[in-house]
Amino acid sequence: SDFGLTKEASSTQDTAKLPVKWTSPEALREKELHAHLNGSVSFETIEKLIGRKPHLNIEHGMTAIGKGQRRTLDECFQVFKVIHQLVDTEEDILMVAKDVIKEFAADGVKYLELRSTPREEKSTGLTKKRYIETVIKAIQLCKNEGVDIDVRFLVAIDRRNGTEVAVETVKLAEEFMLSSDGLVVGIDLSGDPTVGHGKDLLPALQMAKNCGLKLSLHLSEIQSQLEESDLLLDLPPDRIGHGTFLHPDVGGSQSVFDKVVKNNIPLELCLTSNVKGQTVACYSKHHFKYWYHLGHPSVICTDDKGVFCTDLSQEYQLAASTFGLSREAVWELSQQAIDCIFAPDAVKQQLKQKWIDLKPQVF
Ligand code: 6MZ
């Protein structure tokens, strides 16, 4: 094949050793399709939040996993708990969402799908409905300020909360899908993969699908989830988050593999997140290579840019240097992501036109 998969870079751990940053923000118009709001909070925003809540005694080391550091996935989920303590009012959510949107825009991202789990905080009066309204408000404020990025929102179901909450979340999402001017486009299923089972969430997910919400499901982020993935793939979802263990070369069954391929379900792949969370041993073993090799739609994403200390151009660089992708190949990878977005066809057409206009400037 001409994918250059054998030309793996000798070290992709240390970004300082990466090639010159050719994916300059002006040059590469990226799309980010897998970003959890509270995992995307930057160092600077955490600083502001800590300033607002000094009594919590939270330090930076508790909210991010730095260069060269690794944690178990379990420890990653402890980090989210700390961030949730810092982000528990409407004002916090508004600031966090605005900052995150502007940071993605500054990195050259032109289309962003943010996802977040609506939370209720009795102590501050925050309700799930207000939570979603506040994220939508942040998107609209950025738009009014002229920030050059198209942002959509996926309402997230945390798998640990079970059937009832999942159904309640879908109902809320449906309400906002109809009232948010197209900003709420779908549902995300995420949360600690070791907790809960997809079969309990299936009715809620089916309900979401029936009412026109798009579905992005975290599937097989850990090895033991194959049976659950097999079940949820029958929906089928519109995109898959991680899908780390779905390919037969990394332990996936023929059944799950066939369902993903037959339905051509795009994968959202997050290199740094998977390596730092230790579900993938090293960059060169990332499942990106199997799917990319097949020509299967694969979208490079950040997952949690704050927690994993990365950004989308860094993730593209990592993929390029690890798997020896040419500039042309990276361009195509980023272009193909347009077909995987959840916004309507008119938005896809606009993005495709942008690509046509921009290409001569890059090559
Ligand atoms: C599964 C993840 C995740 O929703 O409060 N989340 N779920 N796997 C991952 N891989 C590392 N990273 C983040 O953002 C934080 C929440 O996103 C989900 C978890 O449910 C986490 O609590 P929000 O904005």
C-alpha cells in the first residue's frame, strides 16, 4: 500500500521532536468531532476556575496529564471528578464553553461538535436544562462575536447513570434539537466503560434515533466490551468513539467488524488520549493504522484537549509522523471528515466549498 504505514517515526512521545508545524492554523481547516466540554478546559481556564474557588484546594496537577505522563483510564475518570467540582455554576459553564470554543478556533478548527453531560448541582441551583441552555448561549455568544467556527452540540449520556437518566437526557436533547436552531444535533454515549451496560441504554438510544438525533457512541474503549458493542452496533450508531478493540487485529470479533464496515460507520480516533489513558500501548500501535489502511472513514479528534494537554493540530501531526502520512494524505484525511459531521447537508456543502477554495493555498 502507499499509506506509508511502515515509515513510523522513531519517537512520537515528545512533540518537540515532531517535524516543523506545517499544519499551521491558517493552512489546515480542521473539524473536531469528538471533544468532551469538561475534558477540554485549558490550563488558563482552570487557573481562572481555581481563582473562583480557592477553598477547594485544587491544583493543576489534579486536572491535567502532562507530557510523557500516563494514567490508567480509571485515574482519568478521577480527573473529570475534580474538574466537575470546579465547574458547577452557570457562570462557570458559560466561561468554560466560550473559552473552549475560542481555543479550538485559534487552533484552526472551522467546525466543532462539542459534547457534554448535563449536570444538576443542587448547591448552586444548576439544572440540566439550564446546563444545556448555557452551552447553547456560549455557542451563540461566540457566533455574535464573530469567532470563525461553526459549533454544534451533542448532549451526552453518562453510561453509569442507567436507564432512567438516559431516557430523561434523550427527551431533553429532543426538546433542544427542535428549539436550538439546529445547534443540538445528537447524543453521545460516554463515561467510564467499566461501569454499566449498553443493554440498559438501548431503549433510550433507540428513542433518540427515532426522533432524528444523531448517535455517537463510545464503543469498545476497553477490551471487555465486545458483546455490548455487538448489541449497540445493531442500532446502528452514526459514529463510533474510539472503537479501540473493534478491529480483528486487536481482538475484535468478525461480527462487530462486519457491522462497522457494512454500515460504513465513521470512527472518531483520539491518539494522545488512548496512549495517555493506557488503552493503547504506544502511538505506532494505535488502531488508526488498521482502519486507515482499509480506507474506512476515520476522523482524528482530541477527546479531552485540556486533560490530555493536546490540540487538534498536534493530533494531526502525531498521526502524520507516526504513520508517515504525506501532506496530501493529511489534507485528504481532514477533508473526508466533512462527510462525517452531524450538521445538515447544506453545511457539508459549505465546508466542501471552503476546501476547494483553500487547497491551492496549501499546496
Ligand atoms: C469515556 C469520557 C472520556 O461531559 O462533563 N469522557 N468517557 N471515555 C473517555 N476517554 C478518556 N473522556 C471524557 O466532560 C467530561 C465527561 O466526558 C466523558 C466522561 O463522562 C466525563 O465525565 P463533560 O463535559
